[in-house]
Amino acid sequence: MKNYLLGLLLGLTLSAIAVQANDAAKPKGPDEDGTLPALVKIAGEGTMDSHAFEYLTELSDEVGARVTGTPSAQKSIDWGLAKMKAIGLQNVRAEKWTMWKGWTRGKAEAELLEPLHHPLAIDAMGWTGSTPANGVEAEVITANLFDLDEEIRTVGKFRGKIVLMSPKGNPKKGFDAIFAQFGDFLRAAHRAGAFAVIGGQGGFKAEGMHLTHTGILGFAADFAIPVVDMTREDQGQLERFLEAGKTVRVRMNVQNTFSNGPVDSANVVGEIPGREHPEELFVVGAHLDSWDLSEGATDNGTGSTSVLAAADAIVKSGFRPRRTIRFVLFTGEEQGLLGSLAYIKQHESEMKNHLGDVVLDLGQGPIKEFQLGGRSDLLPAFEPFLRALANIREIQVSDKIEIETDTAPFTLAGLPGINLDQDSPDYKYTYHSAADALEAVKPDVLAQNATIMAMTAFWIADRPERLASPWPAEKTARMLREKGEYDTLKAFGLWPFGDLGAEPSTTN
Ligand SMILES: [Zn+2]
């Protein structure tokens, strides 16, 4: 009897240990962790009673373009605050931050004078300068975008010329390195007395049929020289003339205005407070600011209205998550992630309570992948969640890092900056261009993206176990170096870790 009991007890203990070990190895999905009833309700609200497209229509047609620091950007901030309040979020507020300089687009006109005579379609790149008031008339010569070292060394030849950026041969550097060095080239060309530069973001040529794409040319960087993007069609013809040895003369008049000093902006913030751990929080974000050649419907009206529609679906579900979900519409993203960087600074004392953020910023297509921003430790936790979403959409998970949107400051803070990667083949045409309009967005895809964003946020905030805590800086720095992100972050002035994470030098 004694032996039998002992054996039974031992057996029970062993099986309990086995169950525990099994639990640790196999993360629970919504069907096991208690989140399923809420997710079912949120999915219903998000798809059957979605307000996402209605929000996007308002943002596109009542606010329109909203370049950070401009009056229309302030209008978008007020609109975001009003929406969050109407949805029923709590602690709704504008969190002010200051941008180094404001910029307003004026006219951009160009005309080919020789060897043919016709108008050229151009638009100014953001935070770039102006020609003299009556414009300039000059010969166009090319600079090889793929050998900026050489072009900077011989920059004197651009004096009194309009420079056309044209890639020749094989690039010696990656895209990000070229992007960063293009800024150095622009400063050198300006000092050398060049009149203007034709080249898009990173100096690259425009995509699409008769489109120009504006954008910033460095993180929080401005340039005194006028820089314009020209349509692919017009630029291609100039390139052919120049390759054939013909003289190309262009008249150009570009007028932009910089503010006299710093300008104010604000992130728009609202919350669903957690029912058990309100101090712990997960951020759902997207950037509210846009460029100004159209309505900014796909960059990033879709992301902003997904954030709002996600909040709406969760509030209407009647379920409250264990932890707080904080909804943030960032501004200044287009000038170098300025709003999300400001957020991290302003909330520094709270960062230990953050679980991460999820961001949607790749236009109009359906979500196809959760990219966990280097946090490979979280991949197993997502597997059962993805299985739970399988009847809504097949979504992959990876630990890829997206440093070109508001995920990056969270990744740098050691948290999972979760990027919702999208299948958006048309985005290369719509982003920063005159085609960035409501016409490009399908209501069903938008509602479904917003619903997936809502379910992701709720699941992360509500699952019994805390998904993630910030890594120490050393660990984050090492991960980013191993993932090959150091050079780019350094080039854009975003590397905050100094020598941290570098391999100790080995001596033989
Ligand atoms: Zn964007």
C-alpha cells in the first residue's frame, strides 16, 4: 500500500513535470490561452462593422496631404484626436515634439531647351532648396550614382550645371549606403556651385508611368540645393541624349520655403487600459503624416486608419485585455522616424513596461508576414497564433528587421518592433507620388488588415504570459550587428550603441 501510494505520487509528480516541460516547449494559441472568445468577437466587429474605409475617406478628402509641421498636419492631428475620442479610447492626448525645421513646397517647373523643346515633369524632393526666383538655365551633365566617391572627388565639374543622377556599371555599395552618401554628394555639389540636381530618394530614378516620387534625402536632413525627381519617361530621354553625346540644356524654376526655426508636431495617443496589468503596455502604431503630391491614402492613410479601426473593433467587442493597448499615430515618420524616436525618448521611464509595437506601413496590399524585428526568441509564440488566423489569411512569421518605419525605434530599444509586411505590388507607384490616393485602396483588404492588427494587439496584450520584455542594449546591439544592420543604422545616424556588441578583437 505504501509502496503503491509512493509509486502513484511519484507517477503523478513525474507526469506533472512532463506536462510542464511540454507546455514550455509548445506555446499556447488562442484556443488554449483563453483569448479566443474575445478574438472571435473582434474579428466579427472588424469585418462586419468596419469603419476603416470610412475613416480613410475622411482622412483623404477632409484632411488630405499632411506634411509634418504644416497647418494641414495639425488638422490631421486634431482629426486623429477627435476620432480616438469618438471611438471611446481613454487618455486621448497629443504628445508634442519639435522638428528641427519645417518645409513647404512651392512650384517646380522645367523645360527642355536643347536638343528638343518640350516641358519636363518634375517635383521637388522634400526639405530641399530653391533656384533663384526666375529660375536657372543650364547644361545638364550626369553624375554616376554608383560611384559617388569619384563624383565627390571631382565635384568641381558640376559648377554652373544641372546634375542628372544616373547609375552606371555595378553598384559598389548597398542601396542604404548609396542613400546615405547621396546626401554627402548633394552638399558637395552645392558647395561646388551646381545649380540643381535631378534625382529621387537616394538619387534613384522614379517608378511608374509619368509619376514623380518626392521624399526626404536623409534622416532629419535638409539641403540648400534644389533637388527634383523627374518622371521616368522624361529622365530616360535626357539620359539617351547625354549618352549619345548631345548637349542637353534645361530651364528649371523650383521654389520651396523653409521655416525660420523649429516647428511643432505631435504624436496622437489613446489607450484601452489593461484590466489586470494596466502599467504594462503594447503599442499599435502607424504614421499619420504623409507627403503632399496627393492624399497620402496608401502612405500611410491605410496604416493610420487600420490603427483607428483596430481600436474601434476592440472597444466594440466589449472585451478588455489584461494589459494596456496604446494606440499611437506617429508624425514626422517621413522626415526620419522623428515622432516614434520622440515617443521612445518621452516614455523612457516606461520602456521596461512595454511589450513592443506593431506597425503597418507598406501600402494597400494584404498583410503577408509578421516581421518580429530581430526577436527570433518570439517566433515559437507566434506559430499557434498564425494557425488560429489561418481561416482569415495565411500569414508567415520571420524575425526580419524593418528599419524604415516606426518599428525601428522600438527595435533599437530592445523590443519587438513588429512590422506587418504586406503584399503590395502597386505600392512602388503610389508611395510619395500623385497616385497616392483613395482610388488605390480596396475597402475589404483595408478592413481585413485592420482586423488582423486588432486581433494581434489584443492577443499580445491579453495572453496570460507577457510576450516580451526589452533586451539589454548589449544584446540588441549584438543582434543588430549579426543581422547586418550596423552600417545602415550608422549611416543614417541611428546607431545609439557606440562600440557595444562589437566582437572583442582577437589576437593570435
Ligand atoms: Zn510610410
